[in-house]
Amino acid sequence: MKFIDTHAHVNFNNFRDDADEVIRRSLTGNTDMILVGSELRTSKRALEYANKYEKGVYAAVGLHPMHLEKIKVEEEKDANFTTQAEEFNYDNYEKLAKSEKVVAIGEIGLDYSYIKISPEAENSRKKQRDVFIKQLLLARHLELPAIIHCRVAHIDLLQILKDFKEKYKDLIPKDEPWGVIHCFSGDEDLAWEYFNLGLLISFTGLITFSKQWDDLIRKMPSDKFMIETDCPFMTPEPFRGKRNEPILVKNVAERIAEIRKISLEKIAKVSTENAQNLFDI
């Protein structure tokens, strides 16, 4: 069986002492990966790692909405950090994205979870929306899929995507997916909104310790989903409390197979084919 972890952050500081060991462990376990940047520094590092390996390691480059401001993040053991504000530079990301090993623009999107109620709040949201649209344009001009992050912002995100698809219809493929909502957190109705826009959704280890998405997973079309770790975050059962890594994406696939009452081999095959199709790998 082959798996593809479609969203990993082995390029983050959490792996600075053993990144290559983690990558090799995954590749030996027949699990490829896409290393996803969150700002210019980690985007460059994702590409550096991808270039070290002949096959099985790819990169995505992009500016995460939380990196537009300085924000102190305190959530869990491996999710405590302070972002540094970065101004989006289209030319810098375009240059990186033209590299052979870059297969997507991401992660990009909206995240309102740390925007406090204040007179400046709408300015922060507007800046996120503006930068998101610029990066969607970068993705379409380079004919690369978008890896989209959304947290506490699905209403705005959906509207942007609908408007974007209408305004730039000539840039959107008609019969192929053009992006993915990573670490999907919405309900079944929201999933179908994204499917109808030509997007896939992706699941993390969250589904191994929450039944919130079981009905969606049972009903969703086989060609509309992928699997990911979002490592070092979202560690699946039975490894919660430990640092996540790409090899554990198999646990996400196992849970989907269990919910859908089909073989793990089938989920491995379908999810891998969906990733290969979206990212052209």
C-alpha cells in the first residue's frame, strides 16, 4: 500500500533536529509527503528538503493568514509559537513556486481565530482576504492547486471562492479539482459547497478521536477527499500527546476505512490517486 501525506510541516522548527530521519522513516514506510510552507522562510525550507530527495517529497509555498501579523499562539504542546508579521511579496513566491518540486500554493486562506474584537479587527480580516485572493491568482496563473486553510471564517471564505470562480472562470479547470480545504472542520452541507466549487477536502488525525465527521465520511464521494497529518499537530490516536509525523497518516486512512466499512487497501488507493491527480505527482 502507498500513502501520501498531503499536508506535513516537517519543514517547521519542531523537526529541526531530526527532519531527515522523519522523512526517511516515512519514505521507508511507503508514505510520500507534501511539505507545506506557512511563510517565506518555511516555504524555502520545504523546497530545500524536497530537492534533497529524488522522489516522494514535494513542496508547497505560501503565506498563511496568521503570518500577516505578530500573534502569540498557545494551543497544545506542539502548537505554541509566535508568528512574525510578513508582507506578501508576489514576486518572491512566484519565483519559488516555479521550482520543479513545488506542486501547490499553500497554505493560504483565512484564520479569524486570533483576531480580537477591536476597531482594528476588520482591517485584519480585510488584509487576510486581500492576500488570499492574490495567492489564489498566483496559483491559477501558474496552474497549481491551492492548499486552503480556514478557521472561524467559512462564510467569508466561501464567498471569496464563489466570487473568484465567477470572475476568473477562464482560469478555473472545468472538470478537474483546483484546490483542497485542508484539515476540513465543517459539516456535510459545507463540504458539498466546496465540492460544487471544484475543491476537495482533506482529513487529519482529528477524525480518530472525534466522531463529528463520521456521517460525512460515510457519504462523501470517493474522488473528493485526501488524507494528511498536518504534523507536528493533530496527532491521531493512539499517539495523541506525542509529536505527529507523516508516517502516521496511515492511522487517518485506517479510521476512514473503518467508518466506510471497506478495506484499508481501498482507502490507500483512492486517497493516493486523488492526491496524484490534484498535485500532478
